[in-house]
Amino acid sequence: MSDIIKVFAPGSVSNVGCGFDILGFAIDGVGDEMIVKKNDQQRIIIESIKAYKDLPTDPKKNVAGVAIQTLLDDLGTTQGFDVKIEKNIKPGSGIGSSAASAAGAVVAVNELMGKPYSRLKLVGFAMKGEVVASGDEHADNVAPAMLGGFCLIRGYKPLDVISIKAPDDLWCVVIHPQIEIKTKESRALLAKEIPLKKAIRQWGNVAGLMSGLYTSDYALIGRSLEDHIVEAQRKILIPEFDEVKLSVMEAGALGCSISGSGPSIFALANGRDTAKVVAAAMDTVYRRTHIEYKIYVSKVSESGVRICK
Amino acid sequence: MSDIIKVFAPGSVSNVGCGFDILGFAIDGVGDEMIVKKNDQQRIIIESIKAYKDLPTDPKKNVAGVAIQTLLDDLGTTQGFDVKIEKNIKPGSGIGSSAASAAGAVVAVNELMGKPYSRLKLVGFAMKGEVVASGDEHADNVAPAMLGGFCLIRGYKPLDVISIKAPDDLWCVVIHPQIEIKTKESRALLAKEIPLKKAIRQWGNVAGLMSGLYTSDYALIGRSLEDHIVEAQRKILIPEFDEVKLSVMEAGALGCSISGSGPSIFALANGRDTAKVVAAAMDTVYRRTHIEYKIYVSKVSESGVRICK
């Protein structure tokens, strides 16, 4: 068994419009790279967090550190690890930055320990890392980063994660304005009570989205990508949200909403060509602002954390 | 083309636990029989409503009459019809009594007029009949009575009905205590605002139920059949609800909740044998009461309204 491993952990879009707190999917092509190595010091050492130097390297405060420690405690071992993280997703992006690190870290350690746990079990450990970032145990980024495709988190007590294969030609476009919104702040915006009528509309859309995913009905996926609960409250933190949404819908997107708690905005599209037109529409809107941004065009990723050979 | 037709319109279970106001399924073996005949009087005559004589025969107040008139108005014809209804479902049962009559009536008339409309289109006409019974246009009984299987009503503006085939061995047991609860009264019990946290749990379960239906995952269907919003408020109108639920779960039911707005209670089961044990458990609870009741054991019906040859 090797003492060192390199993994790639993908970014992810959670909430997915109507599926607030219960749905997420993995995206291709953007994510964290991590090199994890056994050490003989019986502790976790976060060696470098390339690109974002203000992230904590104290393993008790770092999402990867906390996630690994949870796994090691469960396994009852004092084995130590050196963790090098190359973060390609800016923290507070809304595309699962902390989840990628947490998921990648526990997959790497699990491999080095001889794979005692299933991927599904690892989701639970990675969730503990998420607490450090958001104050809440949530799995709607961690699960897709771990398992790939769409993930439904039906419930938490006990954790009930259901994998859903994405339709073959479902593409995702994400624009990430380089401003930071903390999940904690964004969560504080939400009303604690909602009208029953809106809730009914929301679960009608959630059911429609599920149906669309299982039957590859792209039009139904599009119709169902409505959020009448969260989007209106949170979009105020995101510059040009309405403008972006309007443009991408005109450009042929199936639907568009906030990725996670923002500031990233995602759109889904049927096929690569439409996805590129959608990306161009986003670009046109943001080019007029003075905000730096990145745009990612990718298929919904079939796989979660990958071991790099 | 014949001038007379006989149809069978099945009962249905709406809400289905977590899917309040958006889900329903058709049940086999119980429903209304209707004979519809063209007349030359340019009006709708409700001839007999066998078994329940206090239902209105005024076509403007009768669900079948209103549904037919809506179809005829859309078609722009003054053709008249005689309608004989043999109601086998007691009104106010919670198993789609009015929906069966409305669905059966418009299917019959559509056939006699040379099938100008699709079944999906007929749902819209039948919904207008439902208004007479419940005060609300809703399709969660009408759609399954019309189309069979499970139906998702994703939204109403415009009406968006999605058919879902039930897993092959999904059985339904319904107990119908012969007391009447009007949908209007039952609806008045519901709080207009609900906690966001409960709503999230509910749409997690809705998504889980959809996933279970599409993948024939009976255990997931069972786990998802939770309702944390409506059941607790409405069950107070239903004698022995908690007792029935407890017994059927012990008897191996996948899940159990209120059918429609009650008083009927439904349970789902994997396979006929379990369904029979579940039915026996319901029977044991209600035999101790002084309330009359009927118990129906059937598969989820694959078909909606049937033309009787």
C-alpha cells in the first residue's frame, strides 16, 4: 500500500433552484487537488493551501483537518497525515469549496488506510468538516463532491443520501463573481416561516425536477427549476443576478438560480452548444461590471472525488 | 358512433403522505360506474345517483354536470346528455369520490363526441367539476382517476400533470370509516404558515418518494412516506388514526397516512400478501369501534377511467 496519494475533488452546485438544502450535483473541470501522505507524528499537518493563504492551517479549524480527524477517531487510530491542498475554488464561492476539500481529504485518507469505509459512509465524516465552514452539518455539497452526479439528501437523522444519474447531455454553466458571501450570512437572510402555498409550489417543483432527471425530460427539468422561497431573499447579495438570469434564459438555458448560498449563479442547459451560448450571455452581463469573475462550462460530473494516478 | 357508453372511473388516493396537494394515485376495484347517453334536449340531465340520494342532480351543482358543461362549452356545442351514475364511493370519503364522477363523465362525453380531446386535456375540464365539491380547482384526484398510476401535479398555471408508472408490486390498502369529512372543513384546519425547517424535510421526502417510485425502491418509498405538515393537524378528525397507523406499520406496511382530506386512511405495501396482513390489522382496530367501515385492498391501478365494453 502506498503512503502517498493525490486526489481531485470536484466543485458542486447545491440547492439547485427548488431543492433548497436537499439537492446538489457535481461539476466537471473545477475542483481542489490534494496530496495526502502518511506521517509518523500522530497528527494532521495542513502543509500548504496554495492560492488562499487566509484559510486556517490549524487542523482543528480546517475543514479537511476536521473531516480527517473524524474518520481517524471512528477508526480508532492515531496515524498522522500531511495534507497539501491546492485550492482552485475560492472559499465562499457557492460552488462547494469547503465540501471539495472535506470530501477529497477523507477519500485520500480512506485509500491510504486500506479503504475501511464506503463512499457513502465517508459523506458523514466529510460533513463534520463542513461544520467548520458553515456552522451547520450539511451534505448537499459534500455528497455530490464524494459520489458525483446528482445527490438527494432526503434526511439527516439518519443520513439518507440517494444518488441520481444526470441525463446524458445535461450541461452546467456557473459564473463565479469573485466576491465572498459566507454561508452563515446568507442563511441569516432566510425567513423562518414560509406560506404553505409557496411550500406546496416548491415541493411540486422538487418532484418535477426529480421526474425530469429520471426520465431525461429536459423541458420538465427547466420548468421545475423555480425557487419561490430562497432566491428572492438571497439574490440581493449578488450583483446583476436578475440581469444574468434574464440573459441566460433568453440564450436558451433550461433554468437558472443561485448556486449554494451564492454569489455563484448556475444555469442548466441541454447540450454543449447551448451551454456555450449561455456562458457568453453571462459574460456579456458581467463584462460591463467592475467585478472580477470566472465562468465554468461543464457537464454534470458523473464521478465524485477521483484518485489521480 | 354509438350514442351510449358505459365507463368505470376509479377511486384515488391524493396527497400520499408528503405530497400534499401535488400527488395522487388511482386504486383498482373501487369506483363509480356511469352510463352516459346523448339526448336531443340540448341539456344535461343527471338521471340517477344510485346509493347517495342527497347528491345534487341539478347539473349546475353536480360535479359530473359541471365537468361535462365545461367540455361542451369549450367544444362549442349544445349537445345534451343523460347521465346515470352508480356511485360506489361515498361522498366525503377521501378517496376521490367527486373526482371519479367528474373524470368518468368527461371521458364518456369525449368518446361520444368522437374523441376531440386527449386525456390530459380532459383533466382540465374535470377539475372544474371538483370546484363544486371542494371549492377549489385541484387535480390530485382527477388526474389519477383519468390517467391511472401515480400523477404529479407540478403546477396549475398552466396545469402541468406528469404520469408516473407505479412499481409492479406496489399495493394499497384503504380503510374508509363511513363518516363524512368535507374537504372544505379539513382544509380550514391547516395553518397558513409553516416552519421552513419542516418544509425542507417535506420536500426531501417528496424527492425521496419520487426517486423510490422511479427506481422501484420500496424501502425508500416507505421512508419517504412521512408528512410533518398536514397529518398532525388533520388526524384529529379521524377516529383511531394513530392506532391504525401503528398497527399497519407493525404489520409490515411501507407507510401510512391520510387519504386525501380523510377520513380514509391508506397504507402502501410491497406485495399482495403483506397488503392482506395490513388490511387485517386495520380491521382489528376498527372492529373494536362502533363505526361502520369498508376496507379496500388493491394494486395501484395502471389505468384511469375505463370504457366498459
